[in-house]
Amino acid sequence: MFTIIRHRNLFVLFGICTICLISACSTKTIVIENPGDELSMDANNESVVLGKSSEIEQEEVREYITAWLDTISIDAYVLDPGLQESVYKELRRFYNFNRYQLAWSTMDAPNADSKALLNALAEAGEHGLTPDDYRLRKLAYDVQQVYSRRKRVNLLEVIQLDMDMSMSYLLYAHHLFNGRINPNDLGGTWHNDAKHAELAQYMSGKSVSQVLSMVQPNVPEYRELQEKLVTYRSIAENGGWPTLPPSSLLKQGDEGQDVYILRRRLDKTGDLGRSLAKSSGNSYYFDSELAEAVRNFQKRHGIKPDGIVSQETVREMNRPVQERIEQIKVNLERIRWMPRELGSDYVLINVPGFLLSYVRGGRLQEKMKVIVGNSFSATPIVHADMSYIMFSPSWNVPGPVFIRQLMPEVREDPDYLKKNGYELYASVADLGKKTLDPAQVNWDNFVEDYPHFKVVQKPGPGNEQGRVKFVMPNNYNIFLSDAASPSMFEETKRDFNYRCISVEKPVELAEMLLSSRKWREDDIKKSMSQEVPVKASLPRKIPVYITYRTCWVDEEGTLNFRADIYGFDAAQYQFTHPETSFEEEF
């Protein structure tokens, strides 16, 4: 067993903080000697053997831990200033729940949770996180040093180690639960509500494995993306994939060395139906099987699937495997930003994927194409609740939109407003009452006088908001509508709108949302052709999650990549790699 020795008047350095605990009698510390060592004591040694390690009083441990908590420099452990206060509070709660006793040691040796934590931190890479962010190597080294059978073990070193492990545990759990960075730091169009939870309560009375299993996302898409991360890391470890000359242009019937490189490239990512080793054909000939493989690649990268290897396809094929790994990692992080529970019924829109998914009763009911805002008028990344549908909506034209888009037309043709269904009012109080004649307005002074005027576009086929508007009240005036030409949905990249989102199948979506209220297709189409707006309240609010996923695994298990249309991938990479930029790295 360990023995305990007290020394008088000893100051102990806690990392960068020196803590002096002065009692009425003397300053003291406790040293535990490992049983494998021999304690050399001469006649003048004032140290006294007091007993077994189990006899250390809990009150003494509590005093040391409390003193350490009162003097800790949190910024030495948590680099993110916005996170330091919350992690520190969680640390105090953690030890409060643990009655200010050691959490990771039985005094004689690290306990089972200590070993489980080190193993868990070693596997942080499976979540796209970095073990060294949680001081894994230092913790492993310190455990070895503190409990080495060749040295004396100091209780304060044990407490220091205990605190270090607790800090890494809390930080790792926080990152799994909330994400490593705050999504709202990415820019003005990203607005995610933070998840609030006292992690120390999750941890109380539970093992490390139980807690980490609870705090990480428990959704299939997260686990599927983790599996793809393993696959792409394996590709990287085996040398990555070959690249084509940037000017390559290949199609079915071509032959040569570039075709062989293309075949090898597609084989690496599984786009080729069967492996290159099992192929019995001419590897240098662009046959129908290779053309199908090219189409597979194009589909999962958001490229028109024509089977022709042109500049856009070559550019995506030549992106380094490490870039794709980083893309998977940033999208794992975005899943961690999502609410723990999405609900049984919800609408999820992936902006760079240009897709809407409607889930009812926990099952996918419908997927449809969408058109989103362009890079200059980006669709905000928000969560809101859809509460009603407005058929045959009118449009209250925002002042900046009128001045920027409509006024030049009106100055050219004073009848433009009337021709396009717009009505001009002198004030809000006059809405729906007396309209103004555009020909009687002095348009030269209109910019100054506009706040006194209101412009409304009447319901109709030419209305800018379309014939149906799915309303989800929010601070950014974002809604869904059918306002788009059908031909626009045939494009693979569909970022044509000003902020708001156009849906490919508005009638089908409305019918699904209103099915419990007995609305049918004929009712919906009739309501979409009225001269006055028709409001249909939903039976209950439906959460709408506007997300930004440039990488995901679809229902067939296929890994998809999309272009970073708003630059969020690069911005997110910059937050976690401040020493370099995404563009410089890749």
C-alpha cells in the first residue's frame, strides 16, 4: 500500500498558479510514496509516516480542489474567449456534483474512467476533432509520471492531473454537444440558436462512455459521415488519387493514357462499378461502363450528369483527398450545431444542395429541388417554425427593393406599376383604400419622400412572391414560395434568388402540410388563383431548418459533395486553422 508523509512549510506550484494553504499550525502538503520504492529516512528527518492512502481525509482533498478552482487561469486551457466562462462554470459544477473529491483516481492509481477518457480523446479524430486540442499527449505523459513506480507520488500532483483531465473532459463533451466553434461567428447570414445544457448534470453519476454517447449527435447522418471520414482517410494513407491534366476533355470512345488515369481516379472513390483489378476490358478505352462511372461522380458532386469529362468535372476530380477530408469534418461540425431533437415532423432545406426534405412521423415523405439566394443576397441559415400558408399573396414591397429594382422602370414608363399589378398608397393608413396615380407623383423627389408612401403588388400570376407563400415568421423575412420559372429547376446550381427560397413542388408540399385539414389538390390550386389572399393555418407549427451542408450521405449511402457557394467551408476552416487559409492549403 501507499504510505503518507507530511512536510512542513512547502509551497506547491500548480501549473502557472502558486497556491499556499496556511493552517493555524503550519503549511503542509501530502506526499504519497509508491510501494515499489524504499523510503530513506535518517534520524534527523522530521517526516512522519501517518498511515495508508485510504486514511487521507476527504476534507483535505476538498480544500486543495477548492483552492485550485479559485485560482485557475482558464485561458490556459480554453483558447476560445467566448467559451471560457461557460467551461469554468461547468468545471465548478462538475466538482460540486463530485463533492470536491478526485474524479479520475483512486489515489493509488488512475481509475477506469481515467483510462476510458484517454481512449475517448484518442478517438476524437473519428468526430473530425483533434486529440491534441484536449491535451491528450500531455495527459498521457502526466499519468505515467505521476503514477510511476520509480518516483514518489505527490497528492497535489494527483489533484493537478485530476483537474487537467476534468478540463479536457468538459471541453471535449462541450465540443461534441455544441460544436467546436460558434456558428454565428461565420458571418451575418448564419443565425443558429445555441443549445443550452449544464453538462455537469449529464456527467453526474455516469461513466465517461455513457456521457460521451449521450452528448454526441445520435442521428444516422452523423454516423454515416463518420464512416466516410474513415474511408477517405484510408485513401489518403494509401497515397490519395491520381489527377488529370487540367485541360482534359474526355468522352466515350476516347482512348489513351488520360483515360487510364480517369479510370484509376474513379476506382479510388468507388464510382467505378467494379474495381480496376477485376475489370476485364481495355483500361485505356473510354467505354460505356466508364461513362456511367463518370455520371455517378457528376451526380454526387452536383454536376450535370452527361458522362463527359469537361473542365468542371476535372476540377472536382482533381481536388486533393485532404480537402475532401476537411470538407467532411466541417460538415460533421454542422450536424453538432443542430438541435438535439428535430421533431417527428419538419422541413429541412440544404442550401448548397438546393434540396428540401419533408419528414413526417420521423420518415422522409418527399424531396424536392429548391432555388436559394445568390452569394450577394445569401439565404440566411436559420431555424424557424412554419405556422401558415398564404395562397394568392400580396406583396408589400420593401423600400430598398422598390428604389433599386422598380423605380428605374417607373421612370421609363409611368404605367409600369399598373401594368404589373402594383398599387401606390400615400401612407400605411391608406392601404386597401385610396390609391395614388403614379402619373401624378414627382419621381425625381421620390427617394426622399418614399417613407411616406407604400407600394403593394396585388395577387396574381405576376406577383413577385408567387401564388403560394409558406410563412415561417422570423427576423429575416425569409419564406418559401413558388416564385420561379419551372425551367430554373432544371439547372444543377440553383442560386438565383434574393434571399428567399423557391420550391419545385409547391402544390404537393401544401397538400402534405394541410392533409389533416382535408385540403386537396383542387382546393389548393383554386386558392392559388384568387384576387384576394387566402390564409390557411397549419394544424400545428412545423419546424423549418435551413442548413448549409456541402457534404452528406444520401438515402442510398452515397457520399455527396457540393460547392461552397457562400464561402462558409473556408471560413470555418480558418477558425480551426488560424495559421493558414483554406485557399492556401488547397
